[in-house]
Amino acid sequence: METKQIRETLQMIDEEHLDIRTITMGISLFDCIDSNVEKACQRIYQKITTKAHDLVKVAEDIQMEYGVPIVNKRISVTPIAMIAAAVATDNYVAYAKVLDKAATDLGIDIIGGFSALVQKGYQSGDRKLIASIPEALSETNKVCSSVNIGSTRAGINMNAVAQMGTIVKDIAAIDPLKCMNLVIFANAVEDNPFMAGAFHGIGEADCVINMGISGPGVVKRALEQVKGQPFDIVSETIKKTAFKVTRVGQFVGNIAAKRLNIPFGIVDLSLAPTPAAGDSVAEILEEIGLESVGAPGTTAALALLNDAVKKGGIMACEHVGGLSGAFIPVSEDQGMIKAVQAGNLSLEKLEAMTAVCSVGLDMVAVPGDTTAATISGLLADEAAIGMINNKTTAIRVIPATG
Amino acid sequence: MKVIITVIGNDKVGIVAAVSQKLAHLNINIIDMSQTLMQGSFTMMLVGDISDQTTSFSAIQEELTKLGTQIDVTIRIQRQELFDAIQKL
């Protein structure tokens, strides 16, 4: 019996917060299109509740039998702007409500896909969907929305950039917390299992299971063992750790796919911090050698981390996908919050970090009186970084009123 | 189906006896076991076979958790494949 390995595995789960962050079922809604809103919504409800009927139960069974926590059970659907384009109505809130109802009835945590892809231009449904976002988010509990406004091939849709600034402000006027449910992307990926930006891409199969796995604490603990060693050893340690963590996602995803009788899509290994102590990306960067996140050297350390995580993850699973890398959501990461409070991490440094992390300006609170034009400016900068560097970038900003 | 059972807690008389008795009662065959004291903490790992089980996995888990509470140790049962998936190529 390999007692050392058993102990190591248990330690990863118990003390270092290794978990399956999400099991996300992607469901295509193309076969639910109808020019009648009620009929379309009925079909959508039917399809989602049929396909994902056992999702929560299967996830809970796996968690019990294997002892790996599965934190979130989620669903992503085809961007609703395409599904709803056939109807004559100007308001798509009914679609958001039916997604919310399906998610609630199934016991799903979040459902994503109230989305539009406008990197090159608007089709009629895109315009209506974007206009419906503030009301859709305020009228639902579990619905997430995303809009892709740029890509390396198409460039940036500056009309959409301008419009999204206003949309963020409109959401904040209703409830600033709802801004957490909207991500605005450049180079959005089609198989992302993480929220709020997940949608089921148009090139995907009818239904797939995608896994999102996390474990900043595991990486940090591993790096504590190689303190003071050369960078190639640091990088190698991250790769080996990322490998082990990704194997959990691959393993659990395979079992879940088999039990649900749905093809297994991808594993997304993203070091996604949570407010819990020891579950922080900032602490990993500081373990690599930074005095504080935000100090000179931060971008290099994050690049090293992101690169090694991707390389370690690739070999561990059959299909690696999604965003895979390190997330830097400021207000979800204890270490980041500390750095901001100490005045060590500025928005400008954060923007530089987004050039090498796996997403972008994530969970950044801005003053409540920030204008729509300023938010659009932030968005345009992020989109430009993504477009030129052929990477996914995004913003999720929260204008904090009061 | 093989399972890994781990027992962790403060060392005292009778832990091995209580756990093995419970496993016998549950008709779980012990294939391998290892026991050490790590920094004063009692650590036991067992490989069990539950192929011939009529009791459900969740019921076994419940029984073991209950025993753990009684004798003040943490008892965990997990299917073995997870460990291989993480640690072996």
C-alpha cells in the first residue's frame, strides 16, 4: 500500500483545498428555436431539465464515494441571442427567466449563456439581448451573462464597447452585486466551464460535460518545499503539481460523463482563488519570491505560474480546454485584497498582469460614480490586450455605489 | 471494488480493535493495512474489498462515521481509483 501517496492525496483535499470547482454541462439549444416565445421557452425548459436531470445527483454521489468535493454544479447553454433571434418581441427577459427556473428546479448553482457574440457586428438578436441584460439579471437569481466584443481575427467592435459601459452602469443602478454576473470578453472560448463567462459554443456537440478544477493551495504548499531554489525547479514543481491536480479533473469527469451517458468535453485547470485562507493566487506569487503582489516582478511571476500550469495540465488530460491558467479576481483573493489595501497593487499593474494571466480584470470594484465612458475605456484597453496578444481577456467590474 | 479507509485521531487503547470489528461486521475484507504514529497522531490506513457488498456505499460511510464519533477519531472511506488516477501514470 502506497501510504505516502494516500497521505499526500488526502492532504491535498483536506488542507490545501483541492476541489473540483465545477462540473458544467454544456447544452445546445439550437433545437429549441421557435418564433413563438412561449413555445421556445417550453422547449428550452424541457431540454435542460431532461439532459441535466441527474447532474446534481451524480455529482453528489461522486463526491461521497471518492471524497473529492465538487463545489458547483452548473449548466451553460448556446448564446441566447441566437436562440431568441427568431422571435418578434424586443425583450428577452422571458428566456432568462426560463433558464433561472430550470436551474432552480434542478438544484443547479448557476446557469450561463444569456450571451451575445458581437466581435464583428450585431445581428438583430444581439441588440435585443444586450438591451435586456440589466432587467434579466435583476429578475433572476442564477443566470449569468456574457458578451464577446472582440477577437484577434475580427478586431474590436467599438460600438459594443461603448454600449457595454452603459449596460454595466445600468446594472449597477439596480444592484451593483449583479455586475458579478456579467463578463465582457475578447476572444471568448466556447468550452469554458467557469462562471460568469460560460456559454455553450456554437461549434460544440449537442451536450457535453466540462470540468473546472482548481487548487491554488496545493501549488502554494508544493512551492514552500522548494523555497530558494532556482526558477527552473520552481517551474518544474508547478508543472508536476498542476499535473496531479488536473488528473483529478480528468478522472472525475470521465466517471461523471459515463454515469450521465454524455460525452466528456474538456478539463479546465484554472487556479481560481476563493476568499478562504490558503486559497489564493496572490500567495503563490509571493511564495515564488515577491515581497507583495503588485511589486515589480509580479507580471513575470504570474507569467511563470500561468505557463507552468498550462504545461503541467496539458499532459494530464485527454482534452484540455476552457481558460486554463491562473485567475486574478481581485475581491475573491485574500492576498490581492491585502495588497490593494496596503497600496501595493494598482489598477495599472493589474492591467499589466492581465496580459499574462488567463483572463482579465476580474471582480474589480470601481467607485460608484465612475462614468460609462470610463468603464468602456477600461474594456477597450483589456480587449486590445487580448486582440493583439491572441489571448482571452475580459472585464468584470463592479461600480460600488455608496 | 477496493476502498481506502483512513483512521486519524489521538492514540488510545482499542482503535484497531474497534475499527476492524466494525469492518468485519460490515463484511468488508481487509486486504492490506498500515498503522503509524505521526507527530503523536494515530494514523491507520486500510485497503478493503467491498465487491461482495449488499450494503450501499453511503450506508457503510454512515456506519463508519458513527463509529468515528463514538471513539473520537476521524474515519474516512474512499474508492481507491482516485488515488491511482492522481499518483500513477
